[in-house]
Amino acid sequence: MNYLQKLQAIQTQNNSWLCVGLDPDPVRLRVDVMKWDEPVLPFNKAIIDATADLVCAYKPNLGFYLQWGAAGIIALERTIAYIPSHIPIIIDCKTGDIGHTQGAWGRGLFDEWGVDAVTVNPFVGAEAVLPMIGDRPDKAVYILARTSNPSAGNFQGNLTAGEGLTADVLRQSQGWETAGHKGYVVGATYPQELEMARKMAPTANFLIPGIGAQGGDLATAVQFGPDAVAGPVISASRSILYASLQGDFAASARAAALELRDQINAARKAK
């Protein structure tokens, strides 16, 4: 089963395009979670247990684990092992180096940890992508195209006009021949550019951040997110993980995930 088939299967099973970002923030974790010598894994397990029937993927961001040092990396490895095997795992690390370094990333993340997809910064060119999925037909990368942050336009350009780095990435990467799937990160905070990205990359799966705490446009994400095989991966982290900072954090995370999943599905029916 390749990546898109796995993604499509869980989207159908859970009736969900929602991805939950597993980003443990020491400032936001509850006091009673912090009493543990290693609080990250118990927190993640509780979130996974509460939301596994509501999501199409989980997306741990590597930076949130590096801040805990070696204990955080161990917690990430054990979190990956804990996630049910039928749910795709996307590591958000935005790696993007020359070929032999990317090969090392691929061996570690794909072969050793067994994750399904990785976010990649394409600034160095095809060498950022080919060593990752050139010969891994069951894996995927999500290439940074249009990020959701406020200053994205400083370097990424004006995609609606077909100008700038984002447009160049979408045009040129279409010609990179890979065994695995090339998807794209396209933020929901720039809805007009998401529409253009779909026109330029009609068969690519989209990872769409910016919904939730960043206030992205959900209707546009639903309208232009789907490809011919699967729906988009619509990601939310803080609005779900920290829906409550009290003892009911897992139940509150489930309620927030359920609400967002249902909002996505309502938008799907309305389009």
C-alpha cells in the first residue's frame, strides 16, 4: 500500500481530513502531567487515545521534541511506535540539505522510524527530495510551497500572479521523477494562493496548515485541497492539544477535534 492509498483508507474509515499536530509545549502542559520525569509520552498517548478515531494523520513537529533534549527524542520514537499502524505519520522537520545528508534523513525517518511522510524545504533543489522518495514508492514528502506564517510573502512571492519562489517550486518540482509521492505544504491563511497551487499541481496531495489558531480559510481548504485520490491533510495543533489546560485535557482535545472534523465535513457537503 502506498502513501496515498493509506491516507485515502483512513480518511474513509474515520470520515476525516483532520490531522492533529503532536507538539508538546512545556509552557502549556498541565501541572499534573509535568510531575512525571518524562511527561511528553504520557501526554501524547492520552491525545492519541482520545482522537485516533477522528483523524486521518498525526504530525509530530521535530522541534517540539528537540527542546526536551534526549528525553524528547526518545519520547518521539515511542510516540511513533504507539500511533496505530493504519494512521499515517507525518514528521514535520522541514529538512532540506544536499543529497548525502538527505539520504541520512531518509534512512533515519523512513527506514528506522517507519514514518510515512516528511516535510521538506526545497531550497537546494531536487537533491532535497530525490534521496528521500526516489526509491521509496510507499513514502511521501510534503514540499514547502506556501507556508502559513505572516511573513511568507517576503521570499515566497505572489503565487496568484505566478511569480516568485512558490511558483518556481511548484513548476520545477513537477518534473522530478520519484517513486514516492510529492505533496505540497500550502497554508490556508492564503486562500487565493491555495487555489492557484491546485491548478499548478493537480495530482498532488496537500498538507494544509493554518486552520485553528492561525485563522486560515477552511472553506477554501476544502474546495481546493482534494486531489484525484485523497482529500487534503488539514492540520491543527494548538487549538486541539490545548483546548483545556486542566485535568480534562484529553476529553477537551477530543471535543475540539470532533468539532473541527465536523466543520470540515460540513464544508465538504456544502461545496
